[in-house]
Amino acid sequence: MGWLQGILGGVIGAEALSLIKEYLEKHGGVEGAVAEFDKPGLGEKVKSWVSTGPNLPITSEEIQKALGSERVKALAAKVGIPIDKVAELLAKNLPIAIDKATPEGKLPTQQG
């Protein structure tokens, strides 16, 4: 997922970048993330990240709800970030990552 570093380098910090990379690699890339956030009723927000318009914000509580505590713990352990910081970093940076990964306002056909 070198494309992620290329599009986000300098936009978000290294800690957030490694977290976003790990999350996207383990959850089906951008397409998987969009599907995962659509399930708990966050579809409107996540679709705004893909579109060419402004990104709707997401809260760390909504991240927790979408991922569940086990996934948040697993991400924290894998990346070496405190559990309480994972949802906060994802809430702040995942919209940016998905927005940058979909510059034409549509999901990529395949990520490499």
C-alpha cells in the first residue's frame, strides 16, 4: 500500500499514517472501509469522504461503534498506539485518507 504514503505523505503524521495503513490493509482497502462504516448507519458520512464535496466529520465514538472494541484493541497492539488514541486518530485522519484516495469522487476499482 505504498500509494497511501504517496498521497498522505506530509498531510498526516507518521503515527496516524501507520494506523491508517494497517487498518486499510486488514479491512479490504478503501472499499472495505466504506462498506464497514456503511453498516452501522454511517454511510452518509463515509460517502462524503469519497465524493468531491466536503468531508463530513466522524467522532471517535462512531469509529468505536463501527469497528468494535476488539478491532480497536488489535489495531492499537499492532501499531503500538494507546487504545484510547486509536479511535481519535482514525476519526481525525480516516476521512482525509479516503478523500485523498478517491480524488475523482468514486471508489477505486482495485488498490495495490
